[in-house]
Amino acid sequence: MSQTNVEMGFKNMHESVKLLQQELDTSFFDAYVENGENLLDGGSVRVIDNVPNQVAVKQLEAYYQELLGMTLSTEEKRKITQLTLLSGLKVEPLQANHQLTPDGIGFLFVYMIEQLMKDKQDDMVVGDLSVGMGNLLYTILSNLSVAGYTNIKGIGVDIDELLLEVAAVNKNWLGLEAELFHQDSLEPLLMEPLDVAVADLPIGYYPKDDVAKDFMTSFATEHSYAHHLLMEQSMKYVKEDGFGLFLVPNNFLETEQADSLKKWLVEEVYLQGILQLPKTLFSQKSLGKSIVLVQNKGNKAKQAQEVLLAELPSLKENKSVLNFVNQFRQWCESNIK
């Protein structure tokens, strides 16, 4: 069986990153960034003090020329970067909040945005305030383009410098229009208004109580949940009538900090839907997650007559996914303005 473009591209990129890692005596992800910068420089290998050595340089240049000579779509490039990063995560695991969002979940975000934004297929801005390495945001930007949306722009914010460096080289290699900001996402942000906010939210406590206290979703007696604050912050930068799609723990309405979140969901936005993801995606039941759909108030928006409550039994069964697709489309037609 012949190799696909993605398989050949992955083999090429993975081998070049491993070689650079060995030559530079650095981490996989630092080598990944260096590798990406070399590719963006036309396949020219950066050499400092004879590192990498000339033998390695020739090998790297061969990898780069083969990869740059391939005709790859944006989505093929994204899959190559994703597979390479996943291979790195196997040998250098990162904390749970820094994992890549799986494609199956990313494609659900894409479909939901398509249905919610049927009337805005041009000049859309999608933002992710916990962008990490960018896989969720880039999955959305790439696949909306394939679906015929034009002039789509992404905005990503993250406080982790290395993750953002990975996101930056990937953005440039994929040729996507996106602005990336290295800062605390819960501090004031200078960015244009969003049509849609998305996030695979980091789960945990936010340490800056002096910042958190200005949020409705903050908690008075201890550190506030970062994922609550990030939902609220994200929607502050979404236009009137705009949407937020957030990946959160299944029990997000049942924790000791849920009351302030519920207050925000009632007073500031419309909670329009909760889609519980298949249990098979998660190693433990307690780690299960849902996609929460909220909408900013505005001249057109109103609370859905029927909040969408759905549970996907599987992402591998076509019938299960197709049933949700039809259910969500019909629900949007009846409830979303």
C-alpha cells in the first residue's frame, strides 16, 4: 500500500525533529520549533558554532527539500504537525492541560460553528484564550476554509511561551491568518471583537485572587476555577449575539464553585446547549467532558425555547454522529437567531 501525503510528511518531519533534538541536545518541543523555523526559511538549517554538524545539516536539508517539494493542503499540513507533536508527547509528556485537543472533538466544533454561523460565511473572527499549541483553533480555521468560509481570522492567547512558539511556527507553515498573544488571558486584552470564542479549557485554580475578584464567576473563599473565569473572559470579547463553545468537565454545574458560574450563565449570557462527549474518549469516567454552547445577549439573540441536551455515544459510529448532526441542525433552525 502506498503511503499517503500525511504519512510521508509525518515520517519526514518526525525524523528531522529527532535529528535536531539529538544534535542540539534539547527537548523535543524546542527542536520542533527550531525545525519549523528552518522549514519556514526555505529549508535552510541554522548553524551556530558548527551545531548541527555538516553531516546532520546535509541530512536535514534532504528532509526539508523532500517535505517542501510535496504538494500539501492546509489540512494535510495540520495533520502532519499534529502527528509529530503527538509522537513528542509520548516521549516527553506534558501536563494534562497542555495536551492536544483530539480531531474528533475539533471536527464537532467545526460542524457546530458551521450551523451557528450560516449567515456569516465571510469575515469571521474565531478566538481561543487558551490556545496552547493551536490544534483546536487551527482545526477550526482550516476546515471552515474547506467548507467555503472566506476571510477567516484566528486569535490565540496563552501564557505558556513554549506552547505559543509551537503555535506560531505551525500557523506560519499552515499559512493561516491568526494573531497570537503571549500573556495571561485573564488580564485585560487588546484584541478585536470575536464572532465565536472556543476553548479546550485548562482545568484548575487561578492563583491571582486580585485579578479573579473582578469576575462574576470568581469564588470568595479560595482560588477561583480558571475554566470558569476563562469562559467569562472569553465572552467579554465576543460580539453581541456571538457564540462561545467550551470544552468543560461534565460536572461543571455540580462543583462547590458552580453557584457563581450559574449566576453568570443566567445573568450575562444564554446557556443554549450542553453536548456530553462519549465516555470512550476518556480514560476515567471522572475525566469526562462536554461541549458547552453559550450565546451573548443582543438584539437578535434569545434564550432557546429548548436548551439542547445531547449525549454522543460514540464518535466512531457513523450513525451516532449523523444522528447528532441532524439533531443539531434541526435544533438550530428552531432555536437560534
